[in-house]
Amino acid sequence: MAATPKPVDVLPAEMTPVADGGLKPGPRGQQVVEALRTAIIAGRFEPGARLIESALSAELGTSRGPVREALRQLENEGLVMSLPYRGAIVLGVSDEEVQHVLIPIRLTVERYSFAKALETMTDEDFAEVAKQVWLMEQAAKSGDLTKAVEADLQFHDLVISASGQTHTLQIWRSIWPRIRAYFFRYGRSSSLEEMVEDHRVLLAALQTRDPKRVMPLLERHIAISIPPQGPKRKAR
């Protein structure tokens, strides 16, 4: 987190959900949450930036109520933190958190879930997972990191869901926003084509239903190395 929080008077230009600066049709509160979440995880707000309700509501063309509720939800997701008399500030994803918290949780959740899913996945499940690989490939062709990351997350979510382990799925989805944040952090310096190939290989292993083939691939897939001066491998 930055030493001195910086107030944000307007949203970054890239964040504007539609050309006229307003929100797309749909539930107002959820649109605000999605707009702010997208801006934070994509790095358009720097860690330590202070989010001003009045500025955000004016930029998004909504009242302060939905913005306030959105900030509360994002605080629950670990993306912002509320400070007395200072409002909400953006939290970053540190290398230490990635290595010592998020990756170990992912490994535990996915080792267990993927092993269970090998016994339960149907042809329809495999087709849905394959669709995410195809979507990743299309995103890679257009250089769209956002769509590639969403397809990546959906790939893993579908397998975890297919495992039938409700509590494990809840844990996964509770850390989803933080995982998405580090995907964006390290994904900018990685090859989207390699991301696609990694998932294609993992899917092929899943289709064999052989844990001896799946588990080593899964562990290498999740583990990343973060040297002091930047990532050598991508977070997938």
C-alpha cells in the first residue's frame, strides 16, 4: 500500500463502463460494484489511492448510496479498506500475500477439488471447460487480457463446481477477487498464448481421469515464481 493515500477525483478513463460515462442497464448496485472491481483489479487505481464517494457517484452517474454499498462489498472481498475519517483506500496484492497466502490456498482447494472432479465430471462438464479454453484462445488472438483472465477463472471454477464439494467451492469463490487481482498483476508480462496451451494440456489430462497425470500438471500450473525484481512466470 502506498505510504500516502491519494484522493481520486475522477475515475480513470479506461474504467468508464460506457461511452457516455454512465452505467449499463441492469441492477444499479451490481453495475457499480462491477465497474469499481474491474478498475481495481486491472490496476487502474494504484494501491493506496483514496476512493471518494462523491467523485465516483458523479462519474458513474448514480447516487452515493450504490457507491457506498459497492465499497462495502469490495471491502469484504479484500480489495479496499475503510479508514476512519478517510474513507476507502485501494489495497494492493503483495508478492508476499501471493506466495504465502493465495497460492497455498489455491493449491489446497484445487488439489482436493480436481481429484474429486475426476470421478464426477460429465461430457457436458468437459464441453463447458473446453469452451473456456476456446474463449482464452480468442482473447489471446486479440490481446485481450481481461477476457483471458475471466476464461481462466471460469475454467477452474467449472472443475471445482463439478467436484460437488460445496464448502470448497465457497472458499474458492471467497478468494476469487484476490486471485483475479494477481492474475492481472502478473498476466501483463506473460504470454497469453502460453496460458492457452497450459490450459489445453491440463484439460487433456483431466479427460484421462488419471490423477497421476493431472496432479503434477495442476501443481506446476498454479505455482509461480516471483523474483525480487518481477515475475519470471505468469500466474495462471
